[in-house]
Amino acid sequence: MYQNMIQMKSPFVYGKVASESSFTDREKDCASLVQDFINLTNTIIISPRRWGKSSLVRRAGEEASQKDKHLRVCHLDIFNVRNEDEFYEKLAKTIIQGTSSPFEDFFSTALKYAASLVPTISAGDMVNTIKLEFKVKDFHRNADDILDMAEKIAEEKNLHIVVCIDEFQQIANFSDPLAFQAKLRSHWQLHSRVAYCLYGSRRHMMIEVFSNKERPFYQFGKTIFLKKIDARLWPAFIADKFKGTQKSITQEQCERIVELTDNNPYYIQRLSEEVWNITDDTCHDNYIQEAFETIVQEQADLNLSLTQTLTITQQNLLNAIAHGEKELSSASVIAKYDLKSNVAVQRAKSVLIKMDIIDNFEKRITIEDPIYAYWLREIYFYA
Ligand SMILES: Nc1ncnc2c1ncn2[C@@H]1O[C@H](COP(=O)(O)OP(=O)(O)OP(=O)(O)O)[C@@H](O)[C@H]1O
Ligand SMILES: [Mg+2]
């Protein structure tokens, strides 16, 4: 059954942005975000990890710029940006690259809109490519220029611009984050030709930045709580990918994949790939459990290290949730899982929410990562 493993590339995508044929559904979400981009409405997208925020924003950006020829959608990911200085550099670079089409334009645009930018040019990794970089001089003095650069470019070039910033919660880690956020907001709220789409994978931190009345970004834009992709759409998607690579899988087997992964798009694609890898031409029922166990094993070390950072009560609370308990503060659950007291349950719950391990999305407490939930229940706590 392993014969085909190396011959063909898997038709599934995980851990990267899902695009083109690997992107499925989200038609309503996408159409509505496209309209927000065209309307220049500021948007904030919040969801648990790996539900498809980054993929959706990319897709909506492509569609919106196809529909509106005056619209430029610029994407930056600030996951590794550690301070304001780096933020300005990355922002400036992304906006200039996203709005200056012919290459010659690049330097002049940089110099024109922000005298503090020093463009440098070097040979890129591939033949005939050129790498463009910026250094920001005296960024503190020139921050205002950079924060207004998109608006100025949009005015002069008669464009509309949407700036999409992924892992936006990262700004909460800068020194003096509230002053920085206040500065960003004071500029951005005056822009009439530029909108911002802000999103990130740390759900709890994003909610802190945008939903806390005391914070500068409170009510900055329309907040979108992304839902899961409709579970009923996945079997056809999975079966199609198998069929396109001369393999077959039944509807029930596809449904089992969706069920085991709790309809999490990342794990659906990952499990489908693992099943696809071990399927020669026809998928057998036992392949699904086998592939699932492989993924659980692959994640086991990570899950163990994470669990070891937690207190015993936090671990016990996870055990109760993994077993499907709903009344976490009831006397029977407290006794059964050794949770000590209601106060201890509340305390553990709030820490686990802050760590984005559990979620009270749509009034249901769940463990965010379905593989972690399974590992806790079936391996770690299995007596
Ligand atoms: N619309 C989609 N169609 C098919 N697969 C998808 C879709 N959206 C997401 N996925 C799957 O989920 C994975 C994670 O998607 P993505 O990175 O967009 O999520 P995210 O919410 O940005 O994640 P994170 O919270 O980690 O930043 C993708 O690699 C892909 O496997
Ligand atoms: Mg993402």
C-alpha cells in the first residue's frame, strides 16, 4: 500500500495559506470581506487557530483587486516583528511594493513619501531578480510620515488601498504597547482612502486589543468572528482530490476524517494527506484510524511539553473538558476530576483561555486543538 508514496505530489495543503484549488467554501465570508475591502471598511478577523483567517484574507484580497482596478491590497505578516522600528520598516516596504508597479517607481516612491527611508538594492536569490530593502532612519521622528504614507500614495495615484496585517496581536508585545496603539489609531482613523484588515492567531490577545473599552483600538472596525467551514462540504472536497490523483475514498470515510478532526480545516487537510499517502488506489476503513494515530504520535512530544507547563488543576480541568463534561463547576465534576473548588475551576479556566488552549467560542468550552484533546483523553489520562 505504500507504493505510490513518492510518485505523486499530495493534492492537500496544510500549514500554508490555502489558495486556488486547495481553498474551499467560505463563499459568503469571502464575498462579504471583498465588499468590505471595496467599501474601505476597517475589519478585524477573530477565530481560533487554524480555521482559515490568513487563507480567507488572501483570497478576498485577490478577488477585491480583480473587481476594483483602483484597489491595491497589501499584505504584511508581523509574526517576527519585535519592535516599532521593525514595524515601520515592514509597513513601508509592503505599501511601497504593493502600490508601485513599474520597478523604476520604487525608489522615487520611497524617497517622495518618507524621507527617512533609505532604499537599498541587491541581487536576489534567483537570476534576474532584485531584492529591495529599506532601512528607516530616525524612525521615531519619522513615524508620522510612514503611518500616513498609504493615504498620501492613495491620493496622489488615485488609488484605494487595503493594508492587511497578519498576527497583529504581536504589537501588544512591543514596549509601551498602549502608546503605540494610540499612535497607530490616531493616524489610521483619519485615512479616507485606506482601510485596514487586522487579524491574528492569538484569539485571546486579539480580543484584548479590540474589545476592551480602555484600549485605543476599541471599536476600530467591523469585527468578524469567523466560523468553521460547513462540515457537509468537506467530503466532496476530499473525494475530489483523491479522484484527481486516481485514488478513491468513500463518502463515509471522508465523513470519518471530518469527525475525527472535529471539522478543523487544518487537521482535515493534514489527515486527508496522511490517508492519501498510505492509499495505493482504494482507501480502506482502517487506513483512517491508522493515519490519525500517526498524526497523534507526531504531535505527542509537543503536547507533552505543553501539558508539563500546566498545573495539576489545569491539567485536570482539560481532562474533564476532553471527556465532554459541560458543567465544569458542578460538585460531581469537581469531585470526579479532582478540581478542588469552583474558585480553582474558574482560575484554571481563565488561564487556559488566556493561553488559547481552550475556547469559549459560541458559549461552548472546547479544547482548541482536536488532536490535543484526543491525546489527553486517550493517551495522557488513559488509565
Ligand atoms: N478555505 C479553506 N479551504 C481549504 N482548506 C483551508 C481553508 N482555510 C484553511 N484551510 C486549511 O487550514 C490551514 C490553516 O489555514 P490558515 O493558515 O489560513 O488559518 P489561520 O486561521 O490563519 O491559522 P492561524 O490561526 O494559525 O494563523 C490551511 O493550511 C489549510 O490546510
Ligand atoms: Mg494565520
